[in-house]
Amino acid sequence: MNAADEYQMNVGVDYPELRDGVAKICEEFPGQYWRELENDHAYPTAFVDKLTQAGYLAALIPEEYEGSGLPLRAAAVILETIHGSGCNAAACHAQMYTMGTVLRHGSEAQKRKYLPRIARGELRLQAFAVTEPATGSDTTQLRTRALKDGEGYVINGQKVWTSRALFSDLMLLLARTTPAEQVQRRSEGLSVFLIDLREAVGKELEIRPIDAMVNHNAAEVFFNNLRIPGSCLVGEEGKGFKYILDGMNAERTLIAAEAIGDARYFIRRATSYANERVVFGRPIGRNQAIQFPIASAYAQTEAADLMVRKAAALFDAGMPCGTEANLAKLLASEACWNAAEACLQTFGGFGFAREYDIERKWRETRLFRTAPISTNMVLAYIGQNVLGMPRSY
């Protein structure tokens, strides 16, 4: 049974052609490929190029801009399959959803200039600079400034955890254009800019890699009097925070789909090993201490998958889906973490051996509980916005 056939087991049958095509690409990039990348702190260029050439990273770009024009659910299936096949989409998943800010709020000139080239793979838009060292999740208090200067802007400040910045041609930046003390609401006065990194890196913009637990090519970005033309502004000045929030539902739904893929990877690996590994004269899967955690993770994963599908369905119908997107992210991240724990425990000592790939995927999966939004932030959203309890922060 090949990887594509294995992954089809116990997985919903929507978009079978997409699942099969993506799984076949993933077969070309086994665990050894990802382990070698980690050794070198390298970017999976060959993997990203394959997905780009097949058109998968342009799934959400409308056909009029040379994309596939597929719904969010189809994009979720692509990412789920990548992770379920043992690969990792973190190197390129932002290419799928970051462009949404330009698509929904950019000018027609910006869309015509950039989206077809992104769809063709001539440009990469994979960097999204929002988080700062001093503000973290308190986005409205960010300190990076974009000051109006003639027809353009001058940017100063610092961003952190800006993944893929070193491997992207373009970057979306959220910066303050009106001082916080001059706005009525703290979410006002923030603007979004589309920065051409090719012209700025090594001059007024510096990118420093962050050596982290997982090989997601995270970086710090420093702006030192970076001058950009006014044409870099996306949408209206001062409305950037709303634009960013608008794109987060898609991001969280897609990240949740990746977590579902990881969970199914762990469940498949754990089940197979539990059936094959014989200790004290019988398969270890006969022991309830092994069997029950895997079965529990399976149940949690199937339930979380339903919420992912619901969030995507609402998004594709143009209906409010903030609650569902957050719930999908929460439930999927917890399900895949429990599946990872069950799998690592099932493999025992071999789970820590790099050649089995369990420890790598275990580390990657842990990130879902922290980023792109932490579990506690989702719980705060539910408590305050869904259940109507007092604001906690």
C-alpha cells in the first residue's frame, strides 16, 4: 500500500483527486528529506517548487488572476494531505492565504501586478510581519511606525517570528500610521503594506534567522528608515487591523486542517506499530494502556475535523465564521497533540530516534497549541465573545 492509499484510509472522500495528487508529490519527499533539511537549517525549495508547479499553492487565487479559484475547503484538503503524508506545509502555507489580504482589500492594479505572478510561482508572498518582541499578542500596541513622507512612507521598527522572510519576495507588513494616542480605539491607525523584499534586504531592511525548536525558517526583521512608495499601501490607511482580522479566519481554518493531517499521521503510525510490535509474546496494541490513548485521539480527531469542515463551509458561503475558525484551531491542535503523545508513547524509546520521524513531527505538532494563536487566546475569545463573560485582558 503506497502513501496515497494509506492516507485515504478513514479520511473523508471530498476532493479525492486533490488528495491523491498531493499525496503522490509527498511520496517524493520522505522523512530523510526533512531530516536533512533540519541538519542544515535549510528551506524545502524542491518541495515548494513541486507544489507550486502543480498549482496547489495557487488554489485560492481566482481564475481571472491565473489561480485555481478553489474554495477554502479544497485548500484545507491540500494542507491536511501534506501533513497526513508526513511532510510539512509550514514552508509555504502562507502563500495560500496571505495573498487574501491583497485579493480582498488591494487595488485592482495591485491584484493585476502581483496575483498572476504569485500563481505562476514567479513571486513568493510568504512573509507576514505582525508580531513584535515587546507586544506579542497585543497587536494593537505594536510599535513599528510608517510615517507619511511626501507620496510614500518611511518605516522604522522591528518584527519577530516572521516566518519565511528570507525565502519570500514579498512581505505583508502591519504598521502604525497614526499614533495610538491620537485614535479613539486602539485598533485604529494601523495600516497594511505590501513590501518588495528584493529591493530592501541588505539596505534599510535586515533579516536575522531565529534558531528554533522546529525548522520553520523564522526570523526577526529590522526596519531602519525604509522608504516605500505610496502604492505599497493595501486598502485604506488606518484600517489595517480590520484587514488582518479578516484574513485570520482563513488562516486558522487552514492551520487546523494541517493539525488534522498530523493527527491522522500519528494515529496511522501508532496503530501500525502497535499491531506489529510484539512484547511478552503478544502485540502491544492488545494492551489497553496502548490501545485506548490511540482510540481516544482518533475520536477527538474525527470530532475536530467536523469543526474544520464547518468553519470552511461558512467561510466559503461568505458567512461569519470567527467562532468556528477559532474552535477548529483549538480542537484540532488539542487532538493532534494527544495523537502525537499517544504515538510517541507507543513507539517508546524508538519514538526518540530521528530515523522514525516521530520526534520531528511531535515537535512540529506542539507549535499548533501556540501559533498562530495560542490555546488560551482562543479560550478567551470563546469566554468573552461567545459566552458573554467579562473581558479578561
